[in-house]
Amino acid sequence: MTTVRQRRGGKVTEAAEHQPSEEKNVKSDGKVLSDHTGGKLWNILSLTLGGIVAIGLGLLTSVYVATLHENDLWFSNIKEVEREISFRTECGLYYSYYKQMIQAASIQQGLHALVYDNKTESVRTINILERMNVYQEVFLSILYRILPIQQYLEPVYFYIYTLFGLQAVYVIALYVTSWLLSGTWLSGLLAACWYITNRIDTTRVEFTIPLRENWALPFFAVQIAAITYLLRTHLQPAQERLTLLAVFIATFLFSLTWQFNQFMMLIQALALFIPDCFDMLPTAKVTWLYIIQISGLLLVCVLQFFNSMILGSLLISFNASILIARAIQKNLKKGNLLNRLGKLILHVLLVSSLTLLVNKFIKKSLNLESDEHIFKFLKAKFGFGATRDFDANLYLCEEAFGLLPLNTFSRLSDTLLFYVYIFSLFPMTVAALIVAFRNLSGSNQVQEKAEEYTIILKPDAAYNLIHTVLFGCLALSTMRMKYLWTSHMCVFASFGLCSTEVWRLILKCVHLYTSQRTQVIKYSIPIITLLYISYKFWPGIMDELSELREFYDPDTVELMNWIKSNTPNTAVFAGSMQLLAGVKLCTGRTLTNHPHYEDKHLRERTKQIYQIYAKRSPEDVYRILRSFGTDYVILEDSICYERRHSRGCRLRDLLDIANGHIMDGLGENEPDLKPSLYPRFCEEIKKNLPSYTLHFTRVFQNKTFHVYKLAKHK
């Protein structure tokens, strides 16, 4: 550093005048350097502490749901058959392939049995890896076989602990997304706490462990976190490339693990398309995200032996149409307000038309009908005409596919989550509308007035806003999809409560803004909210963890044990989809049908098998069952005499309507329905009349199930 020495003579005064200034500058430089070093150390400390808290909360969540599962079933103490029965409906079907791979003589033989499977659907060989998303079971079974853990950990525990471990990934991803949006890990802490305290509405992993969404949603959350980071401004090229790679890997894993991936990513593509149309997102990054979605899905298509349902997905058609439309309309984001609006309307019409045309062309070319039941269901659900279609009505009558119940909002409000979510959503939506108008108008005057709203609505916030709105609409219309919304609701609400920009905007609107006041509110309100949640819900969580129950289903256990002991390994069983999944898992017997419903041939087969609960003659039922190679049929009193659903939604009613027969009980019937010539099969067979005993012999019975062996007539 240059030093200044005092001169002699007349120049002394001048030197003396400059000396304090130089010394001041030296002190100022030292202070800046000190502040910079201190700020850097503080950032490192904050990042480390926030990371530790994130990992800790993730692990705690895993332990929490694992403990609930153990306490609810006494899983460690029940028999193997009871453990397997606890994997209800399709969960049991998916787990059966993991068990099959574990028990195979070799990995190669296990894979061959999956590719050429003739036990899941009788008299038909199907490729399980093509039809179902079970690569996770394959990977996990191979991992179990090659790791030296067989002596210490049972296969079932390796499986369920992996799923519970993924919950840690899920919570960490939600935490990181909220942290990225708000700039403080306190927001992530709040998001994770809300996820845990609203567990009933954010996850169902503890009682539906093998369900596909429990594999997929953690990867979806990681993908959203990566997209949120990608949409930040001023990223270095290396950071951008690494983030794009992370988005691709997460998208691929999400797509590989859930058959409904294409529908979820279609909504996500819309969440990118809408703000991009209003110039809220960087177009180049959005284009990369469209390409990643298509690439991830096509890679899964290849791994699933060119699954036709993926090739005919609306997502591929939609994303391809956007890229084509952009190539046609090159000056989409230039011009005045009216010019831009006209171009935008034309762009939306062009993308919509191209999507329908491309999708229609692909489906016609490949003769695809795998997902037609979904569109029939949607058409009937949203009032575009009543339907007698059995498959569509089967979905319409299930509570999980109905509207989101109102009591969901009261539960979410108890933790303050819903109130804070609305509080965050309102200013962000207003800001989005103002920014959209500003971007379309292109006027300098409007630009200046909307500058404050542009600061609050950064690209990452704009994407997450549209994402939460669209998935909110999905959840409101279909209760089963609420888990996609409620988890992101935790992220968005905590972001709003901890965001400097949101509080600045609100305080400026009420003329109370100061920088210090904003900082105080930004930290104090979330801390008070966390203290309230802890005070109100910690005792309940402790009570929940101390509550002990036990699995109890003696009738199903008795049935499974009888099947294993009294029927040949090659026997073919018919019955309800849900029960047969358990039959395959517990006994390894061949099935006529199963709950993985994304195949037209299987849907038609299931409708035929279900004639055992319709008003059909014994000869008709026998002929149908034998056409599928059936040796035994299982009848369930809970279906034959069902009371869970109201009239018109019971399974026997759906079959009567589809067959053109009048329904049982008091109530109206459509005028063209006619009385059946035959009584209901599941009721009449129990009377042991000669016309029934000629074809069916009862071989097992308990309070719930009746098993009949089919005669083998020449």
C-alpha cells in the first residue's frame, strides 16, 4: 500500500488536507473486504445449517411414516401371508413381481419370466416390463440379490424401507424448492413441517407402500426443485448444463415409475406454456424443458418395449406442436398490445389444433386404444353426456375419482396452511396479471408502473404459481390427485410467508414499508407459525406414535392358506381384480384378471369375468369363465351384497346397466332397461340348484368368501 509522508514548506498544508481523505479510503477498503469475507462466511454457515436441517427433517419423516406403518399393523410380528395381504389391491400385484424376481433361480430367469409372463393373465402371454411400470421392483430385487444383506434384512423390509427412504428425498426436495424461491431455509423448514402435520392430505405411503405414486412423486419433487433453480437468472453455463441434466434424470425416473406420468407432465407442460406465452419465462430454457420431457418419455418408451400408450400420449403431441408452432410464428413476442393479443390467440389455436391432429394421426397409425377409458371417464365426469360404459362408470363411482371433499380444506386450515396459501396466492396472482399485461403492451409507461410486480414475479416464482394453480384444479376435480397439489401447497405457502418481495409489496400497498420492518416480519411471522404448529400438533403426533394396533383379516388369511394347500400350482383363479392381486402375491396361482387397468383387452376380460355378479344364466357364466381357462372362481359377499355405494354405483348395478337390465331395489330405472330372465348368479349359486351344481362345485367357504371349482366337461 502507498504511504504518504509529510512535505516541507508551502506544500505541507495541501498534503495535510489530503491525508485524512487517503486514510479514510484505506479504512473504507478494509471494511469492504471485511464485510465481504464476513458475508461469505455467513452464507457458508447458513447453507451448511440449512442443509443439515433439510437432511434431518427428511430422515425424521422416513422414521415417522415407518413407525406409523409398524404401529398400525404390528408388521414385525405378523406372519408372512399377513404381511403380503396388507399390500391391498394393485399394491400386491406390483410387490408380487419383486417377490418373483427374488425367488427366481437367477436374475436372467427372473427377467425372462417377466418378459414372457403367462401367469398374470390366463391363456395369454404378456410382457410385464412393457405393460406395467415395475422397473423399480426389478432394480430393487437385483440390488437385494447382489448386496450382502440377506442374513440381516428380509426382502420385504428392504422393499418398504426403500419406499420410506424415498420420503426423505421427497421432503428434502420440497424444502429445497421453498428455500430457492424465498432465499431462506426457514421457508424450507416451514414447508417440511406443514408436509408432516398435514400427512393425511399430503401422502398415503404408510398404508399403500408399493403404489406407483409413492415411487414417482419424490422424483417429481426433485424435478420441480431443479426447474426452479434452472429458471433463476444469471446462471453460469456449467451450472445450467448440470441443472438440465438433473431435470432430465428426475423426469426420466418419474416417467419410469408411474403409468400416469404423461398426464402429470402434460399439466406441467401447460404450466410452462402459459407463462411463456406472456413472456414471463426465458424461452430458450422452456424449449429445453419441452425437449427433456419428450426425451425422458421416449426413453421410457424404449425401455418398456415401445409401449403404445406412451407413443400415443397427449404430452408428446402437445410439446411437438409447440415446437412446430414456434418455428411457424417466429415474431410471436413482438408488436403492440392488439398485435400481440392476436398473435397469442392464433398461437394457442395453432398449438391446440396441431396437438389434436398429431395425436389423432399417431393413434390411428398405431391403432391405439389403451387410454380410451380415461377419456370416456373425463367426458362423463365433466358433463359431456351420460354414459353406460362399464369402465367409465367404474371410475365415476369411486370416491377417489370424485370431487375433493370440503373437509379437506378444514383440515388444511387447522394447520394454517390453507390460509397462508391463499394469502400467498392472491398477491402473486395479481402480480402475474399485471406483468402479463405489461409484457403484452410493450408500453414504456406501463413498464415503469409494473416494475415492482416484475421484481416479485421472477421466472421461478411465475412457473411455481401456474404449477400450483393447475394442479390445484386437478385436485379439486379428482380427489386421488390431491397429493400432487397439497405437497406443492406447502412449498408455495411457505415461500409466500418468507418472501421479502411479497412482504415488500404488501407493506407498500398499505404505506407501511421500510426495509427493517420487512426483514422483521419476514422472519418473525414464519417463526410464530412454526411455534403454533409445534404447540398444537406435537402432542397429537406423539399420541399417534404411541397408538398400537394389529393387522387382522382372518378370512383372507384362511382363503390364501387353503389355496396354497389344496389347489395345484397351475390352477387358474377368477374373481374381483382387487382380490386376485393378493392371490397372485400370496399363492403364485394364475389369474384371469388383475387391477392394472391400462389395457383394452384386460378391461373387456374383466367385464366378462364380473358377470359372476350380474343376472346371467349358469351356462353363460360357465362358458365365459372356461373361455379364460378358469379352474376356480372366488365369490365375495362384500361385492354380491354390497352396501358401501349407493344404488346405481354398486358393482352389480353397473353390470345390470351395461347388460340392459333393471337394477335391484327401490328407485328409478331408465325406460329402456328391462328385467333379466335370470336371477343374480352370485346369490343363486348358493342354493345348490341342479343347473348350477352341474357346472360348479363349492370347495371352500367362510364368512366372506365362497370358492367354486368348475367342472371340466368334454
